[in-house]
Amino acid sequence: MTDAADPKAELLRLRGSIDNIDAALIFLLAERFRATQQVGQLKAEHEMPASDPGREEQQVARLRALAEQAHLDPEFAEKWFNFVVAEVIRHHTEAAEGR
């Protein structure tokens, strides 16, 4: 009997793949936040605003286009980005207040 003929085995295989992808996403997000923390420190040191609406607008357009290429819902990609950016701005604001 192959995995394709055994739904439980196929489910376990697929869930294992999902678990691996989730782990990779967590490590990538951690790396992203380490980079944005450096940006926040730089902005705080030079009294730059925590948010950059122009940059955010460019990123939304870029990520929506990438999502389309990847056959991912662009609305979802934008929601994800907005969620992450809100957290980044919070970190940048805290960095500026901690100067």
C-alpha cells in the first residue's frame, strides 16, 4: 500500500511538510525582525520617523505583484505585510522613546 492509498499516512506526510514550512517561516520572520530592529535603531539615532508611508506603499505594490506570481491571494499578502509593519513600527517607536 502506498502513501497515496493510505489517507492517514498522506495526512501525516502533508502535516510534516506544513510543520517544516511553519518552522522556516518563524526563522525567516526572526531574521526579518533582527534587520528591522537595526533600522529602528538607525532611525532613532537620527531622529527619523518610525514609519515611512512611501516605502510601505512601494512594498505593498511589490508584495502584491510577487503574490500574484506565486499564485497567492494578493489581499492576503497585503494583510500579512500590514500586520508585520504595524509590529515593526511599534518596535521603532519604542526604540525612539528609549533614546
